[in-house]
Amino acid sequence: MELADLLERERLRVVGILVGGFIALEVVAYGLAQVLVGGNPSPGTEAFVSRLEPINSYGVVLAPQADPTKLSTPRGMGSAHAGIAVVALSEVDFVDTKDGARRAAEGSTLLAFKVANWACENTGTPCASWRSLHPQVVVDGSTEDLPSGGDTFVAVLPPGTNDVELTIDADGYKQSQSLLENLPGESNIKILAQKGLEKQKTLNQTFQLTEHTSIPLQDATGQVSDVMLRDFTVAYLQRRFFFNGATPSNPRQVFLIVNTYYSYPGQTQQYVPLDEVQLVDQNGIHYKARDLDPNPAVALMGFQIPADLLKVDVVIGGVTQKTSTTGLPYTSTLEVKKVPLTLG
């Protein structure tokens, strides 16, 4: 064999060693990456990971490299000024700590989750950060604050853990979201579990109704009659939980604002017919109108209804007992008008 052939074979052998070494380094790096993100390693890396030290404490650790599974539907909790949602959640086998990569101890569980900002009822200003809610994780009654510095965490759970919840306590309401099951707490504000349900919906429906009175009355123009016309406007609807310092009687209810008023033809003064309007749901349940504005000089029509109602009818009109400006009692019979509303 000539010298040139020997040199060429030696060169190829050296190249093969270098390439093989590079591939081995890539495999090791991939395995380490799987550990750091808390992912599921390939079979080729399981033996490598099994040699990691177990994490030797329980609690919640910041885990910016963890990559829990994204939820198709975030699990949100909202308050008056801020909101928080669990947006990713899954068990992982490994987590990166300040002491290096650590595996789950025998019988324990590593539960990774990621949180993000959520809905609130601030009007005119953006919702504050979820950090302002001071969220905590409660594991079988033991409470711990979320570590600072990120939005992704791993809860190190001891064997036999039954209950893991993310909790907030804000604006008078303690709310919770299970991290083991998709179960919101019973005190959660239902209308703020989803985004956008509290937005105002413009209607601007106008119509004219006829009123008959049991005695002749004088209108603003000086005319006397027992038949009058009224021009009605249903301007907008909006669902709110925190409104003008008031809240519904429980977190599964909501205030439905239906801004409705009338005026007489040729006049600019507006009146709110609180005693002549009611809300009727699809089951025939009636809800009485109430004034939601604390200013006695201003009236804003609203109703307290279940937060999950999607379709209702605003029913205007009927028979009402009234008193004239001169103190005479009389019966008003207003033509009935039904206005269907879709809330969802």
C-alpha cells in the first residue's frame, strides 16, 4: 500500500471519530434540555435522567425552563382591578433548580403550571398585573406564596396529595382554582371566569308606545287627555359584578344593566320606567327592575340575574298604579312591548 493511501485512510478515521464525538455531545445536550424544561425524555435519555438526584423538599419553585402543556381553555379568576389565569398545566418528571436538574422523589409529583393576566372590571384603565393579587398555592391546607421572578412554576407534591389550589383574596372575594381538576371554587366570580363578558353592548332600539290613563291628565304642553304617547329608547346592555360600590348577592349572580328610558314627543326630559319594566328568562322567571345608580337624581335600570343566563326578554308596559303631580291616584295602562336580548 502506498503512503498516499495510508494517509487518506488515517484522515477518514480521524474525521469519523470527530463526527461521532459531536453526535454523542448532541445526544447528551438534548437529554439535558429535556431535563431543564421538565419535559418527557426520549427512551435514550431515561437512563441518564434516572441518575439525577431527587429534589429533597416540597413546595413551589420558580421554573422558567419548564414547559407545561398549554390548556385549550384557560382557567381564569377575575376581580375588580386584576385577574389571573392558569394557561398551561401538566405533570413533569424533572425540573431545573439552583442546585441543578432534579428528578421527582419516589412517590412524589412535580406539577408544572404557567399563569398569565386575566379579565377584570376596571373601566377606563387597564387591568393591573396578576402579581397585584398576591396569588398563593394551597396544598392540602398548607399555603405558600408564588415565588417572584417569573410566571412558570413547579409544585413539588408529597405522596398522597389530595388537593392543590391556586387562590386569590381580592375585593372581598376569596377565589380558587384546582390544579388537579378543572374545578373552580364555589366563591369564584362566575362572570369573570371568562374574558369579555362584562363588555357593553350597544342596542339603540327605539319605539313608541301608547299609554291610557283612568283620568284625564295635563301634559307639559298644557293639553289634557287620557291617551298619551311615549318615545322609548333601549340604549345598551352590560353585565357587571362590581358596580357603583355594590355587588350581587352571591358570586354566581350578576347585575344586568339595561339602559332604558322614555320621553314625551316634542320634549327633551327623559324618564326611567323602573316600575313598568321587568325581565323574563326562557323559563318564565321574572326579575324586577332596580335603580343601580346611587345618585338619587339619576336612575339607571338594572336587574340581578344568574350569570349564566344567555337570552332574556325585556318586557315594557302593563298596568301600574300611579299618582299625578296634583296628588290624584290613577291607573296607567301602557301598551306592552317585548325586547329580546342575547347576552352571550
